[in-house]
Amino acid sequence: MQELLDRIIKAIDWANRLLWGGIEGQWWLGVLIIALLPIGLYFSIRSRFIQFRHFGHMAMVMVRGIHKDHPGSISAFQAFATSAAARIGTGSLAGVAVAITAGGPGSVFWMWMVAWLGMATSMVENTLAQVYKEKGEQPGTFRGGPAYYIKKGLGPNWKWLSVSFSIFLLMCYGFVFNSIQSNAMATALNDAWEINPMLVGVVVAVIAGIIVFGGIRSIARFAGVVVPFMAIAYLTVAFMVLLMNLGELPKILGMILRNAFGLEQAGAGALGAVVSNGIKRGLFANEAGLGSSPNVGAAADVKHPLVQGYVQMASVFLDTIVICTCTAAIILVADVYMVGNVEGVKLAQDSLSSVVGSWGSGFVAFALLFFAFTSIIGNYYYGETNIFYLYHTPTSIFCYRIIFLIFILFGAWVSYSGSTENFTLLWRMADVAMGFMASTNILAITLLSGVAFKVLGDYEAQLNQGIKEPVFDARKYDIKGIDHTVWDRN
């Protein structure tokens, strides 16, 4: 049994080196290290840096998205909240702590780069999800995502890629990521109030089961209420901490920038740890290019595909540039990461406690309870969408829900075991699942990006004509695989 486990660990380590760098000792030689930032830069240039020049318009579109035209449908804001529920989770707290522990303060800079360039990537993938969406099983609902736009946009010869993506997503979001979230919740509550991690796992699994068995409308309503509340509460405390330590911020920024380019490390290996950990944890936090948010982005009932592109750009900004930066600043102000072997969410708890007092640990546990739980709910929907694509029967959906709940319990068990090796293995499993999923999606959106930029041109042309809310006429364009009836506003 131990021999089998050792082989599995070796396979996971090899896959991590292939995806994230380290082949033959070269930190930069990894599929996603080479592809992620250049692709984001390419999309930024093609869109003429839409994330900067349309930043104000992006905010306006998101506010306008609270309204929905048809009862029973999912609004652009509800889709934003559901994707933000998955984004603003463990990656915003424990993920940042893991990045700083493994790569140093400079990892934060590379998280920023992944986010700024990833905003353009997120615009492309969510616009494509809207273009190629199809009607859902309930009136007024839609389904879509990478598996759908690969099959419809690239054609039947690429079905192997769409099936591969769906399988990777199920491994990543349906299973492993939920273990990460429940592990963080169980660890935080145990550290703050000595609650048994397995008890936390059971309670979370029961409540999550009640919500997910209610379907996408139940999930969207839940996320639409909880996500704004939890984000505002966490940011209020974070800003208070930053104001208390305003004089330290220039020093922290200098530390991040020096460390980001290896000026405080000895050798390329240290620089590699900074870059690779920043990119990995940045992708885990904001998911831009990962192919996750398009699954719920396609569910929104909007007048133009680009509306959801703007909304999901805002989600990336909120998660990484705002929330992750606040978490990083709290950790770096406290200097706790320099002492001992504290890692993960406990590092975030200890850091805040060292600044504001003992209540900081409890507050992080409370915040993470909401962050991670809403992430679990959002993750579930991503997996369900791809179960619908792969093999849709009542039995397959039921079996998926049961396995989904088992992995929640598994994450709590890892916390209960107290093993650092189990904790590390859990994160490595997440990195591998995320890496393969991102690789397939990045290939697809690069091949289909011409469609997204054609739709962007249509939206901007209507804006230039003075139309405040552009409307997409699918029949105006010869786009292979699009379902014209989905875009019939009647």
C-alpha cells in the first residue's frame, strides 16, 4: 500500500514539474509558466487593454447587471456572485499565505500580473461561453462553458479536448478544490475555537447538500446575498489594519518588488519559486483562463455576450487586486511568515492576531467560513454543468453530488490528521488538476479568440453609435456553432 502511495506522489510531483516548471531543474520550463502570462498579454494587446481603458464601463455594467429582464432567469450579477463565490475562497486567504511561505513576498507581484493580464483572458473566455451557450433544462436558464464552446466552436474533431476539459474540471472543482476549501475551514475553526475538524466537515457537507440539491437558482440566490456581505466585512477589517500600519506600506511594496525579480534571493532556483508560486496561487485565486467561471458565466441572461465578459473581469479584479492584496499586506505587516513553520490559513490567522489582538484569529475563521463555503457551492455548479455535458441522467447527477460531499469530508479529515505531508499532498493534487484543466482551456480560447474579438468589435461599434446597452444580433455574424434561438430577445 505504501509503495502504491509513493508512486502516486511521484506521479503528482512529475506532473507538477511539467505544468508549473522544474523540468530538468529549469524553473521556467513548464506548460503554464510559458503560456499563462504571454496569452494574457496577447489578449490584452488584441483588446487594446480593455481592462484599463474600459475600467469605468466595466463597473457600470456590473451594477446594471443586478437587473434581469425575465423572471426565473439568472442575472449577470447573480452569475458574477456565483463565480465570485468560487473565486473569493481559500485562494484569497490560505492561497496567499501558501504563496508567501513557499515563494516569498515577491509571489504577490506575480499574482498581480496574473490578475491584470487575466482580466483580458477572463473577458475572452466568458464572452465565448455566452456566444455558444444553449438553453437549460428549466425555462429561462442556460448552460455553457469551455466544453460547449470547444465542441461547437472548434467542431466535432475537437470533441476529445472538450471531454478532457470536463474530466479535468470534475477532478479539480467537483472534488479536489472542495477538499481544499473544507480543509481550510476545519483548520481555521479548530485553531480559533478548538472545534473538531471532522464535525466541521459533517456540518458543511449537510448544509452544502441542502443547497446544491436545490439547483442553479438556489445556488445563485444564495451567492447573490452572501458574497457581497462577506467581501464587505473582510475588506472593512483589512482596510482598518492597513490604516493602522500606513507607514509600513511603502516598505512592504518595496519588499514585494525586490523579491519579485530575485534581488533578495541567491540563484535562479529562488527566483523560480517566487514566479511559479505567484502564478500558481494567482490562478487558484482568480481563475482567469482556468475555464471555471465560463460555466456559470454562460448561465446569465444578458443582451450581449460581452456584458458577462465585463462582469467577470470585475470579479478577477475584486478577488486578486483587492482581497488578495489586503491579505498579503496583513501577513507582511505582521512578519509572522518569517517565524517557524506556520503555513496556510493559520498563517493568516496568526498574522491578523499579531496586529489587532486575539480576536483576529476568530475573525479570519469566521470570514473563511463564508469564503470557503460559498466557494464549495460555486464549485459544485461548475462540476454539475460538465456532468450535464458528459453524461446527463438523474443517476449521474445524484452520484456526482454524493462524491462531491465525500470530498468535503476528505478535506476535513486531512485537517483532523494534523499531517503536514497530507496537507502538502492535497495542495499538490489541486495544482495538478488545475494545471491540466487550464492547459486545455487556454488552447481552446486561443484558437477561438477571433470570435470573442469579433463580438467585442460589435459591442464597441454600438457604444460608438450612442447605444447605452448594446444588443447582440447572432444572425448578423457567420459564427459556426452558435444557436441563434438563444439570442432571440422575444
